[in-house]
Amino acid sequence: MKVKGVIYIIDVTCPFENRIDGFEQAKRVKHERYAPLLDIFKNQASRVEIVPIVVGALGTWDPANDKFLSKITTRSFLRKMQKLCVSDNIRWARDIYVEHVTGKRQFDEAEILRNPNFRPREPTTDALIDVAHCSTSVPALPV
């Protein structure tokens, strides 16, 4: 994305580690991954920056995200975007966790390919898998 002569290389990452050190590590990985692009784009702009957007899998929003995002959106939309990102992230993390515990996929992969706006459905009592009978040492959590 290019804004006012500055190219921003943006990547969203969703680490399962929700502590500050996990967020900092995720940012370091993104900076290392995209560092080779800095030289490629430097002639096309006055400055090139790598911007990792970090949203924890359990719903933690990295306040550092706001520094960049406030440059490109309104404050009210930024608040809405935070809520949407956190909500979607929690929902997908729940599906990943349930699949890990039960071995059963919680969403239709084909639907994701057909519909880029696909979001996993809200869990219902009927749709939940009986995790109490799974062969794992991980306790079942209410969802």
C-alpha cells in the first residue's frame, strides 16, 4: 500500500501466544521475512516500512496496530475493525482448537474457496462435537 509517498508492506499475523513476548516475536518474524523487499521498493517511494498487524488468537489486539491503522482510517472505523478482527480471530481459533481436540474439521474447506467472505458458523448445541469422549488429555472447554 502506498500512502503519501510511503510504501507500507502490511501482513496480518495471528499468533496463538497472547503475551507481549509472543507478539514481539511475531513482529520480528514478519520484519525478517519481508526485509528483502525493502531494497526492491526503495526506488519507488520516499520510504518503505514493514507493518505487522498482530491479533492474538484469544482476542488480544496489539495496541501498536493502531499507530499505523490510524493513518489510513477513521477512529470510529478503527474501533469497528478491531472488534471484527478480534471476533473473527476468536471464532477461527475455536474451530482450530476443536478440530485439534476431536480430529473433526469444523468448517467446509470448499466453501472457503467458493466464497471469500465465508465465516465459520456460530456454534450451536446440536453442531458441537461431544469432546468428552475424545481420546486426549486436553480437557473440554465450553464454547
